[in-house]
Amino acid sequence: MPASPRELDAPAAASARAGANFALIKYWGKRDVALNLPDVGSISLTLEALHTETTVRFDPTLAADELVLDGEPAPERAPRISTFLDVVRERAGVRAFARVETANNFPTAAGLASSASGFAALTVAAAAALEQDWDERTLSELARIGSGSAARSIFGGFVEMKRGRYRTGSDSVAKPIADARHWPLQVAVAITTRAEKAVGSTEGMQRTAETSPFYRAWVENQENDLAEARDAIANKDFEHLAEVSEGSALAMHGLAMSARPGLLYFNATTMECLHRIRALRADGVPVFFTVDAGPQVKAICESVALPTVRDALRDVDGVLDVVESGLGPGAALYAP
Ligand code: DP6
């Protein structure tokens, strides 16, 4: 790293797109808050149809970082972006503020993992704008500093995030475990509200780690779930993946409910969807659910089952929309 940061002579810009991801084996809890190091590993799917597109422009004439989200200035969210860009600037040895324009093609912050695709796209765009030739592992490490789940959206298909052991976090990175063609599962997301969630995941998991009497048990069990999910994915064993993934989602929510004050991310429609999905599976339809820190329900199914699953979720009272997606690629640059 240069002793003093280099000034840019002219603006430097790049654009990147990253798919949302959601975890089958959940990340909930940090071993280091400042560096954003997870206390548990996780396994996720990167989606094709839900994505974030981000353009970053480092400009020596700017007096501060600026953020435009879905076409509107978003100064209230700019500090988190600035803190992250400070890390990128320090690593790149560059001094210049940036204008970040980012757009999601799905509701922001309603439990569809916008921070994951957002920070993954921003990491890849910022690295390219500053002409940094960082490998994917380094991009994943940087994205993790922005948001833990973002480390996973650097990669496509089935992805595992490592808890890591080092205090620096250099081994708390994601890696791909199978690409989308290995097992082209489909996802139907039932949108049960368009409102923002009450307690974000960063705050929710911190409260859980500090107050839940069951937190240590959750951390200790995680390696078993990760090993089972890895096996089920390698063997394309749907029943097994369904069991361990639903178990992890329900354990995460049970744990969150056991925080003080308890965190309630489900609404009544969420619960109806879970029952509907369980009933479908009991009837032989290959589908299972997961839910993140919000009330939307993600139904994961074999492709043959997608029409049945979509129709069943649309039929649930309170479901506003059902968004479908296959598994997608990792974060990449694009020409806007
Ligand atoms: C419930 O990655 O949003 O979606 O690291 O604080 O930014 P920070 O948290 P974040 O948490 C995601 C939590 C989850 C489960 C998961 O994606 O694994």
C-alpha cells in the first residue's frame, strides 16, 4: 500500500451487476462486529432474476460521497456506503469521493437481501473503477466488510461462506461449491408486504448474540448443518436439502424470537405460506421454504414443480405477488 494515497487526475467509473442471494444454512451472529466477521458459516443460492446494478464514479471534484438509490438521493444510507468505500480507498491507495448510483429490481430492505447484491455490485464496480486487479477471494473479503451476506453474491450458483478463524478476517470469505448447471433449482418468492422490515439483520443478529440464552447452541450446531447441506447439494438429494434448510431457517427464527426483546419477522401470510409449502411437499411436490430477516417466503423447488408452487403461493390470502428466479451467475461488470 502506498504511504500516501494517490489523487485521481480525472473521474474513474465502472458498473457492475450482482444477483441477490439467500441462505439455505443461515448466517446469524458475528464473531467481530467491527470487521464484520461471521460467527457461523453459511450456504446460499445466488439468484438470476433479482439483482442490483451499481455504477460508481470516483471524482476528485466531489466534496463527499453521494448515494442515489432507485433513482432518488438516499443521504440516510450514505454513511454505511462511505465507511465501506473508505476501506476500498485505503486498499487501493486512492483519495477521491464517489457518487454511487444503485438500483434494485426488487423491494429494498424487505428481506430480499438487497445489502448482499448491493455491496457485491459496489465492490466489483469500485475495484474496476480504481483499476485494482483483485481476485474473487479478495473481492469476497471486501464485500463481506460491507455486509456479511454480500461476500456470497460475488459467486454464482451454490456458495459457501466460511466462518474463518483469523482475527483479520482474511479467511472469512465465500467460495463457490457448485454452479447453477449442477442442479438448476428454481425459486418462487412470495411477497407478503412491500414495507421495510422493522429491525435490520445487522441489529437483529447483534441483539440475538447479546441476549438469547440459546446463542451458543446455535453456533455449535452450525457445522453439522453445513456438512449435511454440502452433502445434499453434491448428491442432489432434494429431501435431505429440504430438511436441513427448513431446519436452519426455523432455528434462526426461533433463536431470533428468543432474543430480548424477541424479534418477529413473520407476518400471518408468511406463516400461511409455510404451511402451504409443507402441505405441497407432503403431497410429493419437491419444494421447501426459507425465510430471512423479513416476512417474504422463498420456496425452493425442482424446475418441474415451479408452476404448481407458483399457483399455490398466489392462492394464499395476503400474497401480493410471486417472483420467480432460477440460479444465476456471480457479480460481474457490465457496460451501462
Ligand atoms: C437473515 O448480511 O444483512 O439474511 O453482515 O450485518 O450486513 P450484515 O448482515 P446481513 O445478514 C443476513 C442475514 C440473513 C441470513 C443470511 O443471509 O445468511
